[in-house]
Amino acid sequence: MRENPKFIHLRVHSEYSLLEGAVRLKKLPDLAVSMGMPAIAVTDTNNMFCALEFSEAASKAGIQPIIGCQVDMVYDPAPVTEKPRAPAALVLLAQNERGYENLMALNSCLYLDSDGALPQVQMARLAAHAEGVICLTGGPNGPLGKLLQNGQTFKAQALLEGLAQAFGDRLYLELQRHPSEDGRMPEAERLSERGLVEMAYAMELPLVATNDVYFPKPEIYEAHDALICIAEGSYVDQQGPRRRLTPKHYLKSPAEMAVLFADLPEALDNTVEIARRCAFKAYKRDPILPKFADDEVEELRRKSNEGLARRLAVIPHAVSCEDYQKAPPISSELKKCSKSLSTSSTRLILVARSSAAPSTTCNNSVALAASSKVARNASTKRCGK
């Protein structure tokens, strides 16, 4: 890792965050190089589709890839009589190969355990697959931030204790700041930041600063806002409530982040510490094919004979069952058919070429049809049909 980096982006949404992220994966390593960042993370929403592609592209550019995922967690289950409550996002990063395997397992849980609902994971699943995984608490829109915004401090405290038990020293309380042009913080950040900092200090847990990145430059904000509207079926000029980001959700430079968190330098330093703790990239390997039997050829022969017997039991016989078993191998028959079709095709090409003269169009059409018929008959005979 390069000497004395000041900040590492740990929460970036590529185009693989479908209808949500607008950071081109192929361009991301070069953006990191231009900002002097030796490492960068990709944390797409509820998927790891880009893990291998990102690892390869970043490595070639001399950038350390940090493989992660933004996972929606069920944090405040509703009673049976109430409507299910929306989950909230945590950020999980693979610290090593074991952590990468656990991230893949959690990605499966997101969809297999959701029972037809939106992708989400339970706390028990997170605890079971926490080894080798670094957890960021999700910032103002994470489960802790949501509870603090609603004044549910005791629930937030209990949830944080559960996360600390599951992840140990791999748990970081995440802070975000996306101020408007006049310096005002979004309501979610304003209502949750103080509580997050106080809980971190009370439980001696580290803070970490992130910028929830959805697009590379602020000029793309309006286009990205239209993308969000497409995803939700809403309108850009809609007056009613809809999901809205800010122009500040872009890939900021380390200098910009240093200004934002000048009062909490340890939150910036911890981004570098996390990058140093993550030392794994997805690698290529040969396909892992299933083994169907100890002797797969014999097993295929056995199943073929069983299938033939079942078939002969319900269809009229053209020959005896013994004759069906004496049929030549399929491979030789296919070779004969292939040779026959090749010969037929050659005849058709020769006839077609001879039909080029306009004065003999009618005769050549008849010849072409006749040759086609001959070719089909020859092919049928040679293939035994």
C-alpha cells in the first residue's frame, strides 16, 4: 500500500447495483489511481456480481481490491398482525478468503430465506457467517441509524451489542456527511450522528467515515436521479415522497473527505486501517463439475438401457428388442449423417451456381428442386430414417 494514504473509499456502488449505482466498474481503478488511493472497495446492493471482474481490473491497475457487499438486514421485526417493516443496510467487507466464502453464503441467504419478500438477512445468519468479515453499521440509513432517528435508543443499544458479539473487533460504527450547498446536513444524518458517536465511545468501538458513492462526479447527479425514478416508477418532478439522494453522493477525493471529517480524524484513519486488514481478491479457477458416478460412462450406459426398456414397453416395435440393442454406436451413426449432409449441401451449392444464367432460370429451378429431393432422400437413407 502506498505511503501515508489519508482516506480509502469503503462504500461504492457500481453499475452492478442494478438501477441504483452509476459508477462504471472498468473506470473505477483509474479513478482511484488519479486520487492517490492505493485501495478501494465495491459494495453493491445485495449482490457480489462484480467480485471477480473487479478483482482482476483493480489488480491490473495496481489497486488493492476490497470485496464487499451492502446487505439488507431485518433489524426490527414487526408483530404478526402488522405489515412487515423494511430492512436496513449494513456494509460487509471480506477480510480474507474465509470472509469471502461467508459473504457468498450470506448472499445466498438473502434470496433463499426471504420467502418471496425483498432480499434480506436475519441477525442469526449474520452471526453464523461473521468469521473473516468486517462489518460497518450502515451509517444514518443503517439499522442503528434508523432506530436512533425514531428515538429507539434502547433497541439500538441492544442491536449494537449483538453486532459486537458477532463481529468482535471487526465492527465499526459508520458515519456519513452529505451537506447541502448551505452546509445543512440531511435530516437522517443530523438525527443519528450524535447517538452513533456516543455509543461508539461508550462501548469503545471504532468510528469509520464513508461517503455512500453512487456516481463518479457531481455533474451526473440529475441523470442518476432519473435512474432512481426508473427503478421506483416515480417522476423526477414528483411532489410526493420518493427516494432522493444528494449531489454529494459522488466519489470524493481524500482531501474533500478530510475537510468533512476534520473534527473526527480517527474516522478517516480507520478507513486506511480497514484497507490494510483486507487482504483477499477473487481468483480464477477451473470449473468445478459434479461427479455423477465412479464410472460415469458405465452409469450413462446403464441409464440409457433403462430408458430404452421403458420406451420399448409402451411403443410398437419395428424390430425385436434384441435388434434394438444391436444398433451401432451413436457416434458412428452421427458421422454417417454428417457426411451425408455434407455431400447433399455440396450438390445444392453446385446446382445453385449453375442457375446463375437468366435464360435458364426455369430449368435451373426445376433442377434445384430435383437435386434437393435427391439430397434429402440420400440423407434419409444414410441416416437410417
